[in-house]
Amino acid sequence: MKHHLLSAADLDRTEAELVLSTAEELRSLADRPIKKLPALRGRTVVNLFFEDSTRTRISFEAAAKRLSADVINFSAKGSSLSKGESLKDTALTLEAMGADAVVIRHWASGAPHLLANSGWVRSSVVNAGDGTHEHPTQALLDAFTLWRHLGSLDGRRVAIVGDVLHSRVARSNAILLRTLGAEVTLIAPPTLLPVGVGGWGVETSYDIDAVLPKADAVMMLRVQRERMSREGGGFFPSAREYSRRYGLDSRRMGLLQDHTVVMHPGPMIRGMEITADVADSDRSVIVEQVTNGVAVRMAVLYLLLSGNESGGAE
Amino acid sequence: MPADAAPLRDSVPASPEGRTVLDARDISRALTRISHEILERNKGADDLLLLGIPTRGVPLARRIAERIASAEGYDVPVGSLDVTMYRDDLRMRPARTLLPTEIPEDGLDGKVVVLVDDVLFSGRTIRAALDAMNDVGRPQSVRLAVLVDRGHRELPIRADFVGKNLPTSLGEKVRVRLAEFDDVDAVTIEGTP
């Protein structure tokens, strides 16, 4: 694996499958009396969060701690970051503290790339979500969840529904799922599909009811109101209309094949993109996604941090 | 060379795979002897648990369990213990692929655990295994069975049950092949003494 994980496109198929198989072995750790491995003992992982995110930060923190790394949480609120410190000065501080890995969440697309390639830090950089760009570990945990339920993803059809325009999860998933051989269909109102989606190598549709019967998995996305300028942002007429045309309710769940799973990266807005009865149904693997997130992030940290490339091949 | 041709040990020619030191029947006899030694030492199969170290320790553990079952009529639980995360050279080498750890349902607490590996060399794998076991449970005692002991220990570790003591030089490479993975049972030595 490379030194950084900035984009789902950094992983070729072999590397992606290595992350998944490593995560599979690490997942069993959750069933053991001592949920800890010594692999990263003495290493320091910094969680650098410029944007609020409870679940991703907790997930990375749990992953690093289970590998015995020391974890430093650095969030924008109540720190020097809120006093106007630049990314460069923050990075130099982290470098001076001897961070081995920096997990960065930033509101600006491309911030992890800048941190990794500027020469400010020598540590590995893991993108934990940057703006509307990418969220590769979320894509890995989604792929891992699908892989556990469906086996090989070759030829599997995955429908990603909702606010694709603002979703880094959708972009990373589209890249990674294709790498792993799945066919991805993005379903959204025309206003919520990004310009240039034709180059992603995925299908697009405006009609959820036409796609659901063929899907092996349905991934619902949250409507990211905070990234829209006004209420609804003019992207759709009203929340009720959005919900009626693109929400997953029990009627639409009835269209799915028996083995099809329903996913959501969270946080979900019940009643908006997904109804409560669907979110709590047997098909929903939303809670499992959280468990898998820790295993996948452990796998990523382990593969990035243990050893170095110059150490010679096995 | 056909597998059933009983070779004279001194006349075995050097093949591209190296010099064969144990063939399928030698391995089988060694495992049978180890199985009986384990039973003798433990005074039966009670509380026994065999834990193979992946990759090749696991099929060896299964084979020993089969022999114990046919001798005592008692199915000894078999598991596997991956020690990758506990190695002392993790920082020096590229990330290794993790291998399965499967602990039998009843756990290790109070059991007589026999660790099974193919080759005992520096002893570092066994040290890692002891550490790994520490995080899984507390056995009553731990013993070590290996198919080949090639010497050159770097830690104060020894095996309780040894298939074959094989004096080697550091320049040589001992290779264990098992039918489960390699289609053939053989132990070979490559390289210059």
C-alpha cells in the first residue's frame, strides 16, 4: 500500500482486496476478551478534524487504540484552528510532535492532498472526508459490508440514491465499487447530480422505482442541507417532494430482491431519505456498517503504518 | 521421484527443490510419534487443545488431532493462532497479510495448549505466539510441537515435541511442503551448508 490514503482511486484491486481481507481478520477482535493488538505500539495517530464528525472520529480513535497507537484528537472547535491558524502551521506543529499518521477531515476539498504532498509532514495522511470530494475509508467499509453479505462484488449492482452532488461518500464508493467489479447506478434529481458524472464510469437515473428491482444493494445518502445555501438550496421544491420521489419507504423496500441490503453512511434523517421502518428492518445493515468501520480503519492504519516499503519484500 | 519409491537417505540426489530430508512417510511417522508423546506427557487427551500457527502449523495440528482421535477415540479441539500483529519485526518489514485466528469455542482458559508449527528457528515466532495467547486466554500450560527444529535460536525457547532435529547452517533454507497447500508432503533443504 502507498504511504497515504487520499482517494479511493489510490487503491488498485489487489490493494483494496488486501484491506478487505485484513479487515475480516481484525473484525474477530471484537469478540475477544482483550480487544487490543500491539501492532502500532509507540506510534502516534493524530485525528485532525476541521469539521464536526462524531462517528468518523470515534471510529478512527477506536481503530487506532485497538492497535495500541497513541491517539491525539485535534478538532477545530476550541483549538488554535478556530483562532485562524493556517493548515501549514498546524501541520508543522503535528510534525514537531512526531505524528506517524494524520487522519484529516476538512471542509475544503483537496486539503488532505495538500497536507500529504506539500512536504510539511512526513507522516502518512489518511483522508477522513474532504469537502464534497472523497471519503475513502467510508467507501472501504461500505465495500467490506457488501462483501460480507454478497461475497464477490463482481457484477453486483449497487444503487446509490440521494444527494450525490454534495456527497464525498458517493464519489469514493463509485470509484472503489467499480475497482472491485461492481456496477454502480447513481439515482438523484437532476439538480443533485454533479457536472461531469458521465466520466465516472457509472450509470445514472432519475427514477428510483426502475432501478430498485435489479439492485443487490441500495445505499441511501443524506441530503446535506448544510452544504446548500438556503433551505433546500433550490435543489428541489420541498423536503416532502424529495422524500416522496427519492426516499426509501416500505413500499419501495417491497420492490427489492430478497437478498438486497439497505445501507446508509449516517447520520441519517429518518423520514427524509429513509423511513424509520426501513432503517430498522432486517434488510438494513446500517448498524453493522459502524462495526465494520472500526475493522476497516484498523486495516488501513495497520497497512499504512507497519513497516516501510524499503524494508525488503517477504 | 515417485512418492512411493523409498529412497536411501545417502543417495538422494540434489533436485531443483533442494535436498529432501523428510518424505511423506517420514513426516507421517514423525507426526504419529509426536501425537503419542503428547498423549504420554499429558496422560491422555483431557484438556488438550492444539493450536496451529498459520500457515503450515494449522494442517499439522489437524493431522496430530486425527492421530490422537484414532489412538484415544477423543476429538481434541484444534484452532489457529495468527501471530503477525505480535511480531517484533513489524516496523522493519512491509505490512504482512493477516492470517486466520480461530479459537475453539470453549477458549483457552485452563487448557493444556500445544502450539504446533512447521519449523523452529530463531524462536521469535513462538515468542509472538505466547504474547498473542496472552490476549486470548490463560491456558493451564503451554507446550510446543514442531515438525523440524533447525537450531539457531535467538531466544530462550525450546520445543517439547520435535519431529526431526535438523542441523543447518544459516545459509540454508528449510522448506516444509504439505499436501494441504503444496500437493506433496516433503521437507527439503536448499542453499549451501
